Amino acid sequence: MKYPASDFKAHCLKLIDRVRETAEPITITKRGRVVARLVPAGDDDDRPWARLRGTVRWSGDPLQPVVGEDEIEALK
């Protein structure tokens, strides 16, 4: 659903409640161009890295040194 910014400003609180109840996002436009989207808050954590949960796999030895012995000698 699209709303001009002026209408959104006039009915902001009502529209926020509507998005919360229906879970339907609202697109806000200014002079016909999209400027923002109002979407329902997810149940996910607000931390950005929480979205990555379950998408990464660890491979390798977590206790292995980051720098090899030959690299340590080169750094001396």
C-alpha cells in the first residue's frame, strides 16, 4: 500500500498500528518517488548480526594459531 508523505504525516500513529495488526508494509512516497517503507518489526533480535544466525558454518580448528611458525620467523 502506498501513502504520500503528507498523508502519512497526518495519520502516522494510525498507520503504525495498522502495520502492526495486519503485517502489511506501507510504502511512503514523496512527489511520486519512494522514500521509505514501514514494515512490521520482526521477532528477531534487533542486533544486525542476529540475521546471520544459522547461515555460517565453521570449518577448521578453532585452536589453531593464526600465524604459522615460518611467518613468525619472517616477522622478527
